[in-house]
Amino acid sequence: MIRTHAAKWLVAVLVLSPTVSYSQINTDRMMTVGQNALYFEDYVLSIQYFNQIIRAKPYLYEPYYYRAIAKLSLEDWRGAEQDCNSSIERNPFVVNSYQVRGLARVYQHDYSNASSDFRMGLSLDPQNCQLRHNLILSLARDGHIDEALADADTLLSAWPRYADGYAIKSELLWEKGDSLGAFDCMNKAVDLDRFNPDLLVYRAILKARMELYDQALPDLDRAIYLEPTHTSAYMNRAMVHYERDSLNAAMADYDMVLRIEPKNVTGHYNRGNLRAQVGDDNRAIEDFDFVIDAEPDNMFAFFNRGVLRYNTGDYPGAEADISRVLEEYPEFVTGYQLRSEVREKLGLFSLAQEDAMVVLREHNRRYNRAHGFDDDTDAGQPDSKTRSSKDRNVAGYRKIIVDDDLENSTGFSSAYRGRVQNRNVEVRFLSPLRLTYFNSDDILSRRPITSALLEGISGGNGTMPGLRFEDSGCQLDRSQIAELFADVNRLSAKLSTDPENVIDLLLRAIDFCLLQDFQSALADVESARSIHDDGWLLWFVKAQITAKMHELDEDTNMFPLIEFMNNVLDIEPEMAPAYYNRGTFYAMSEDYNAALADFNRAIELEPEMAQAWYNRGVVLVLLNRTDQAIDDFGKAGELGLPGAYNIIKRFSQPE
């Protein structure tokens, strides 16, 4: 099944007008636009809207509650907890306030108070499965395994087909030492939800814990087949490959992790470690450079880089890195031994001799257990090839990291962090293109989609960056939000003296749309239309706003959007982004032949539009033309959409 619309999140969403003085704002509409921003993951923007409501009506509980959700998504755990406190003070009978506060406390490792919140929520809503789920995990994290198991049985008696419940119980049984029971529960979980890639990953982790690596591998392959961008599956599969001494396969998986998540620190660390093991020293140094930039106190990365700098002849760099480690861990003998050799290379013979003497005096002595050091081995686990990210024993610098989040086979259930959508087990069409000033940070480098048609329009905007076409949104940061509001004010001032300036009306509509204020955006479009209704920009912007509103209410009627694109193409018949958008709207309405024709034309006009190759690939799959689809996905990947490579696997393997 092809997923074409985002799932509805918290509430049905309305629209908002531009902000005025706090005493005059329409708080209902302000609340709505804040919820719009939450839905589209513009958390910083949503907080600004909720701030204004709180200033105007500090007695309302809702803005504190929604602001807590935004802060939770931004990982401001303490701020989220404080906002939930304010919400609960104003209305102590809202179940979700306890849920969100409990989650905020979980992330602060305050499991006892988190459990109290989940219990309070259950007292108000005893049939809330999510609260029971989170209570069990919170009790387990607090060390109350037996109590958590009892609640797990309660959960499964009420929801006997709740697959995640069996996954939770599996983890608890493992903690109790019942590996057979844990394995049985995880099998039940997978049987109940066999298309859930997370459960397959969890079962693979369980098998890996039991050193059943050959059995773990098919589960991870299947998880990636179902969800080609599942980074946890790749990370765990890399670990399994590593344990099986398949270093090239492990390296390929880390490469894929970093295609999907270029800023994944653990992925860079582990890939750097593998590169070092196969002698690819210079590229290993690049990975450790990244880790150190992200985590300036990561002594493992410093020591690894120091070793690699020594190997590549950068003796000053090696000496600096190793000295940094020894400042933090003055009893790390291997560090003194290596620094002694480095200092000899630098001609610092006196200092080299001092380091050699430290090694000689301490060579046969077990070091301070408070730091977890022995001479040059891992105490208690000499044969281990991996380590936890919490392990502070720098003697294990050669080991790859099994991230703590990957070791935990179940997670807290939250409908609040990020958008709630269907599981990513379907292939989805990429979004239609929209006009924006900002590039999405999570999109890998690829050629931006611009057009000569935008040059004059962007130039007339005055202060904003140039307009561009993007297929996905990004969370606005504070400076971007400030830019947009300033631009709204600038354009409003211009329109007060020249109210029939169509371009300024449409530019302000784009600003409003990016600020999730769809009512004001549509009002500007309609004003522009009453003045001059035959410009391509008018119909493109109207389609952009309408498409966002369709996403909010899950409207499946694509006909108006198709008509808007028809109008654009009547005016600009060579406009590739319009063909791409119309093709996407046709595809979402399941008119695949019409979609195919439009994607063909978009590619003909703009051969490097990765999105058109990707969406055409999806259409070809639906038309049972899989071989051609694979070619298109390959081209999309080549042009900068790495997830396309993984889709190829899905349609190249049997179910």
C-alpha cells in the first residue's frame, strides 16, 4: 500500500491570523496555529505562539500543555516538566498532561516520579494502553522488575494482541535471567506484528545477546527490507557482521547509516574504528575528527585519532591527542607507552624517557578500579569486541560501540515527540514541491531546484534569501522565524500604501504559509486573485497552501490541486516543478498513468530532479514494472536521495 497522507496528530487543526498586541489576539486561532506548527515539527515557532497565549491568558492550561510537547520534542526535559506542572495546576484532570510530564521525567532519569505520573494518568483513564506501557518501563528502569512484570501481565490480559507488550515482557524476563521465556515472548510479538521492523530488530538484538549471530542476521535483513531507512537495523546489523568478522559488510552498513543520518556520532565512531582496523587511516581520522567536533570530551576518539596520527606521521598531532587523554586518565599505561614512542620521533628524548619510566613502574600493576582500568585490557571482559557507550574504560578504544538505545529492546511509547504517522513499512511518495527560502538541514547534498521564473520574484523580495523549490519542510530556527515575521511586517507596510501589488501579496502569502498561518496565506492569495488571476505564482502558491491544509485534515480529494497545477502549466508549459507536483497529486489520487506522464515530462525538462525519478519509481512499482522502477530508484539515489538505494532492496527480494 502506498501512503499518501500524514496521519492526524493531536486535534483537528484550524487556522490563524497574524499576531497583534497581546490584549487583542484571538487566542483560539493562536492556539490553532501553534498546533499547526507542532504538527509540522516547527517546535520553536510553536513555542512563540503559545508564549503569546500565555501572556494574554495565563490562566489557560492548554498553552502550557502544548508548549510542554514542543519542549519535549526539543529535548528540553526540565522545561517540559515545568510547563506540565503549570498545566496540571490549572487543570489536574487532563490525562495527557501526566503522560507528557512522566516522559519528561523519564528522560531526566527520574523514574520514581515518572511512575507516579503514569499511575495518576491511569487512575483517570484505566484503559490507557500507552500509560500502562510507559509505567512498566519506568518501573523496570527504577529496578522494580517484579512489579513491572506484574503490570506487563495486566497489560497483556487487557490487550492480548498488543505486540509491544510481549516485547516489553521479553525484556523483563531477560533481566530476570529467563532467556527462554524472553525468546518465546519476542517470537509472539513478531508473530502478532510481522511487518513491524522494530520488533524484528528487537528480536535480532536478543539473538545477538545469546551470540546467535547467524540467526540474528535474517531478522535485521527483513527489518531493512520493510523499512529501508531504519538506522537502528543497520547499526545492529553492522555489529552482527563485525562479530562474524565480516568487516566489509559492517563497513557498508555504517556507510548507509551515515547516508541516512550524516550526523550520527556513533556511526562515525564505529566506521572510524573499522577503517583503522583495515588500514584506511586517513579516512578513519576524518571520522574521528567528526566525533571530536561533536563530542569534545570523547577520550576514546582522541586516543584513536592519536594512534592514527602516529601511524600517518603526524607526530605533533599524535602527541597533542594522547596528552589530552592522559590529562583525563593519568593511569592509562598504554597512553604513556605510545606517547613515549611519539616523543622519541619528535626528538623529545627526556620526556620520552619519563613516559617510559611510568610504563616500567606500572606495567604489572592493576590500576585504579574506580576508573575501570587494568594494564591494557578490559577488566572482566577480555574477549569482548564491543562496548557500551557508557563504558569509560579508554583501554577499550579499539572496540566498536553498541549504543545504549540499541541495546534496549523496547522504548517508551510517546505520541508527543515528533509527528505521529503510520509505521514506515510502506513506500511513500515524496511530497510535492513548495516554495521556501530555507534548505532543510536533514536533506543530503543535491542540486537545488531553482528556476529562472523565480529570479525576478526573489529579487523583488528585498531582504529574504532567494526562493527555491523543496520537497520537504524543516524546523524553523529562531533566526528564520524572526526573518519571516520581519518580512511579513515589511510587506504589510508596503501593501498599506500599494494594496494591489500582487507580487507582494503572494510573497506575504508564502511567508504566512511557512509560519503555518494558512488562513492569512489564503486571504492574501484571494486578494491577489481578485486583482490579477493569470500569474503562475498565484496558482502555485495556492496549491502549496491547500496541500498543507489537505495534509492536516487528511483530505484525499486531489482534484483542486490538480486544477491549480493545470492553471500553472497553462501559463508556463515548460515548468518542470509544476509537472512534478501535478504528477504527485495524480499519484496520490491513484491515477498512475497520468502521474507517469507528468513525471516523464518533468524528467525530460529537468533530468537532475531526483524527486521526479523517485516518485516515478514508486508509480512504476504500482504498475508492476519493477525492473524499470529499480532503474529510477538507482538514478534518484545517484542524484542525492540515498534512501532510494534501500528501496531497491525491497523490490529486488521476495516477500
